[in-house]
Amino acid sequence: MIAFNEAHERFVTHLSEKDRAESTIIAYKKDIQQLLSHIGDSTEKTHVHHINTDDVQSFLATLDDQKYTKKSISRKLNSIKTFFRFLKLNDLIVDDPSSVISHPKFDTPAPRILTKTEYRALRDAAREDHRTYAIIELLLQTGIRIGELAQIQLADIDINSENGSRTLHIPESRTTLERNIPLNKAAISALSEYLEERVETDSPHAFVTRTGKPLLVRNIRASIDRYYEKAGIDSAKVNDLRHTWIAHHIKSGTSLITISKMAGHRRLATTEKYLEYVDLQNGAGVDLDEL
């Protein structure tokens, strides 16, 4: 028999050993603690092998009563299923009480695709902040994820190649496919301006704070959100720059296979979903240097 606290600690240790992202570990840790606290308070159970399907469903129903979105509940259920799968694989429980529970169905909102007026306003708003401007330009011109951008190192940026090639290298990781993305004039110009004034630091990361520490995802997101607000752009997030990049490439006639590879999609079907949201009839070629 294993008590709640010990099972929780072992699970978190397991996630760390699997090299899960820190944000994932924090989310899973919080979700499982929330589940175990609910069961302990409502049933007085203290050992994981006593947990049954009704206990898990009671927790999910409580989340629904507390007005959690179906998407949030589905994410928490994913954490719960991962937790019990770990316990069963390690012979800490006999039956998985979450195995018969289905994820709630919810509609995935359409991706937010910025108009030319919007992304030009965002650029103008950040123009004097060379670091944030370079970040916005890189996200808008390459379609990389914010997590990938935070991990870019100086060695990954090639804007001075003798053979004329200008590329951004994205290394492979657990969540990222390795790829080399061509850089256009707009991205090169913005990066060059930023790198000229980048603080001196031993950090290999391209984007750093004024004290030379690697810029974190939350710092990047907060900075871009600030310029969205300054530009008067409502209901837009950092990931919408990636959506915009994909949509405009589709409108310009770039093949879906090429877009999929540059975006780092593991399945072509992920790229194809954007066809539903792009007006190809009015999609006369887009000059991506003018994005």
C-alpha cells in the first residue's frame, strides 16, 4: 500500500527523470495534488489503491461545478490518466480507475490570424524596443513556437554565411523537430539590430535580459502582450503570430508539405486544418518580406 503523498512524490520524480518540461511537471503536480486533496477531504481515503472511478468522476464533477472550462477539465483528466498509468505500470495499484473515463468534448476555437493592419501596428508599437521587435519579427517570419524561441542560441543563427544562406537552426528536443528555417530580409534586419546592442554575457542564449540571463517564456509573452495592448490589438496571443505565419504562407501558395516541415508539425494533418480558416479565393500571393 502506498499513501497519497508518497505516490504523488514518486510521480513527480518520474516526470523529472523523463525530462519533461518544467511547466508540464508543475501542471501535473498541481493537478494530482488537487485530485488527491479532493478525495481525501470528501472520502477520508489516504492510500491510492483505495481510489475508484467514482472518486475521480466526483472530482471532475466538482471542477465542472466550479465553472472550469471543458478544455481545462480535459487537460486535468490527461494528468490524472498519466498518474494512474504510472502507478499501474509500477505495480502500485491493480486497477486504473481513470481508464473508463472519457475526455469531455469541446469545440476548438479557430486560430486567430492577424490582419496586415494588425501585425504592422504591432511592429510599429515595438519598433524602438530592438529586442522585442526582433522577437516579434522572428516569430512572425519563421512561425516558430515561443518555447523554441526562448531556447535559441547564438550558434543557431546564421545571418552572415559566406555562401549566401541565411537560416535559423531549431535543434531537436522531446517536443521539437530539428529543422533549418530560411530567414528573410525583415528577420535578418531585426536580428542584426538587436544583436548589435545585446548585452555582453557568457550565456549562449540569443535572447537575454539586461543582466545577461536567458529570457524566459513568461518574459517573452508578457512583453509581446504589452505591445499588443499598446497597438490596440484585442484578443491576440503570442501563438497567433505562428498562426498568422502559417496562414499567410498558405495564401501565398507555399506547399503544405513545406509549411509543415518548417513549422515542425509532426503530422501533415495539423497543417491541413488551417485550410478551413484561410480564404484562398482572395489569397493572391503574399510577399512574406512584407509581413
